[in-house]
Amino acid sequence: MSQITHGETSLNFNQLIEAAVDLKLGALNKFGVFVTSTGKFTGRATKQRYFLKRSAIAPKVDWGGVNVELDLALGEKCISAIKSKVESSKPYVFKGNAGAFSVEVSSMSPWHIAFCSNMFRSTNVHFAEVGAPIKVWHAPYLKAHDLVEGYSDEALILLDLEKREIVIAGTSYAGEIKKGVFTTCNFWAPEYGSFPMHASANCLEDGSSSCVLFGLSGTGKTTLSASPDRSLIGDDEIIWDDNGLYNLEGGCYAKLIDLKSESEPEIFKAVHTSHAIMENVVLDASGAVIFEDRSKTENTRGSYPLSSIEKVFKQDCRAQNPENVVFLTADAFGALPPVALLNEWQAQYMFVSGYTAKVAGTEVGIKEPQAAFSACFGAPFMPRPPAFYAQQLIEKVKKTGAKVWLLNTGWTHGGYGVGERFPIKVSRALLKAVQSGSLATAKMQKHPVFGFDVPMSCEGVDPKYMNLGDVEKSKELAQKFVSNFKKYSAHASPELVEKASPRV
């Protein structure tokens, strides 16, 4: 079972939140939910995240890009200094599990430990532990350059994958703890015969008809996985081993911008429970959240335990091998069809590409839609080469007979600013048809550029949405795919490039 302590005293979630309120780190809103602001960093501090390049793990990491090494001597100095500072502060300590991995977090902030009690599992009764625990030392309200001589930035997230140690300083965005732990899990899981996925998954109540959904932020991964007619396995970090699927997490960390009870009732209810924590949301005069307010950030977040979702698959148990794997993309150019069936080569190509689009408002400086690629639909959290994970995926798909789909939750009929975004009810209907197996038997047409099979109709979906997308715009998008894929050519087989590259 999980343990939470402060010195010699055992604490629960409510006591942690009371301590956070007393320290003026946040406040309770009208529903009794803890609401906090994370200051300058309202998302991941990507430019302040580093790894130690130790000899045992160095050949297995995809260095450069998102996996940036820090000088070993300086890195060891950073770890020592931050560990010492946290441990001497009488920290709040959480001990629990992420699947088979033991997790220990020591933080100077009580609400971050409450976050850990939401996000990590309380037990690993069905999984044999694998190696040493993953340990985190967390100093969110102290600047890193004040703690370590020779380090110049205010924030630091440093991962020592070999020792399974993480230090975090200078940022109070809670997602750094979650992502640091799961990045470590995603590196080590393949060593034990498991395929780690930055994905969500759901199934029927008995664990059958399971489905994995990959997707970057804003594509609907959390929304579509929390379906009222299916049981949620997990919404962000899933393991696929020889015995099926299981969730690494104990909770969800949902994006809250524009949240509405009508379209996302499960999430809306969950973030209004007493065990929820909301980051960077704006309250009205009555203390209610204005979910559409972007004045602090587009990346408003809410964490809550899985128990806050009405239909959750029994934790610490595996669901059956997935029958369907779905890549979610929010194409902003009107270039892609609403849904497509991929062959094994296209599946690898699309998985390594990890495509979606960014539109105005999602990041500072973005005025026009931009193509965005993140390998494996989560490059910052998958430290090995993308081709390594793609090979794991296709081996699982071929062994189990799972079908792989592309589901477009973006814009149609002209793209962003011209056409409408696919309504959630349309995306849900298409996904339901995928999961039931009915869409696999629909009449298909070949996409002239990307080559995948596109269903021509779907029961319950207006025919106006069932099209190939704008073929001319798809040619422009295909050029971006080809250009992006060049960075992976050293690890990708010539056969993959030949059989899966779009026709441009």
C-alpha cells in the first residue's frame, strides 16, 4: 500500500491539502477542490530538462533533440545538492508504485505529494517488482541556480536513468514529477519484456475488446478514452506485455481548457471531487472555474484518482490484448480523412512520425496552423530511439492480430479557420465503430497520397464527414511527413521508407 509521511507523522490527502493551504500554496474553491498556480512554468520546462549520460545506458538512448545530456560532473553535483537540500528540509514523502516499479517522491511541497497520491498506484499486488525504486527529490519553489554552483538556470529537471534517480527544482508544474517517473519506466520496461506506451486505453467491463489510443495533447486522447460505455484502463501511460494491457498510473492528469459537462461529463465530474487538484485555472467571483479562460495558460490541468471515474477497469489486473490500436491526430489543414485503416508499414511510419497540428492559441507565437511531429506520440517521454519502440509495437500487433487505425479529430472542409472541427459525437461514433469491428468491414477506398484504406461510410455518422479530405492539401502535408522522417532514416529500414512513405 502507499505511504505518505512528514517526518514521523503519517498523512492523508486531506491533511496534505490543509498543509498546502496553510502555506498559501493554493486555496480551496467553492467545491472544496484545491486550486493552485504554478507560476512561470505552466507546462513542461523543455529547455531545462537533462539526462546523465552514463556508460551503461548511453547506447540505448536517442541522444539529442529532447534527450539532452548534462555534463556528468555538473550533473552529479546537481543531484547531490538538490537531494541534500530536500532531505534536510523535513520533506513530505510518498511511497507507492507505477505498475511493477516502486516509486518514492520526497518533496518540499505538500500538494505535490497529494498529486503523487492521485497519480501513482497504491499497490502492485499482481506485478513482480523490477529492480531498484524510482526516486524523486523535488524542490519546486527554490531556484536551481541558487542550489548548485555552476548551474545557471532557475529550473532543472535531471534524470539519471541508470540509477533511477530524478531531481526537480525551480518549477512547480506537477507534470514534471509524473513525466520524470514515466520516462524512467518507459526506458526500463523493455528490459523486462514489456512495451511501454504514452497512450490511453479502455475495454469492456470484463477486460475484452480493449483498445489503445495514442495522441498528442489536444487530440482527444483523455476525452475519448473516458467513454461511458467502456471501462477506462488508463489515460496516459500503458504497458502491453505478453499477457495483455495494464495501466501504470493511479489517476488522470487531464487538460481542462474548454471543459464542458455536456461533452465530457466523466472528466467534468472527476475534477469536482474532493480529491482533485486543479492547476492554473481561473475562478469567477463565486469560486467556480471559468474553464474557457486562457489568461494563465492554454495548458490548464486537473489531476484526480481513477476512483473518480465511474467506469474503471479493475486496477492491478490486465485487460486482454487490444483488438484495435488508434492513432489520434488533430489535422488542421483539412488534408486527412476522418478515419483510415493502416497496414503494418503505414502503422510504423505513422507511429514514428507522431503527427498532429498546432493552431493559434495553443502556443505563444503561433498565428497559423503548423504541422507538429512528436515520435511515438510522446517523444519527450520515450527516451529510446523511435524505431526501437515502433518495432515493439508492430511485433505486438502482428502477434495479436490487432488492427491499427488513424482517427482524425481535427478540422474538415477547408481546415482550421474555414471548416468546422469534427464534433466529439462524430469522433465517438467512429471510434465506437472501430471498437465494435463494424468499421473494418466497411467499403474502403485507397487514399491517393498516403495509401491507407479509408472507409466510405459509417453508421451514425453524417456522410458529409466521410471523405478523403482535401487531396491537394494532403500532398502538401505529405511533403512535411517526408521531410520530418529524414531524421529517423538512420534507424528505419529502407523497406519501411519504400512501402510507407506518402506519394509526393
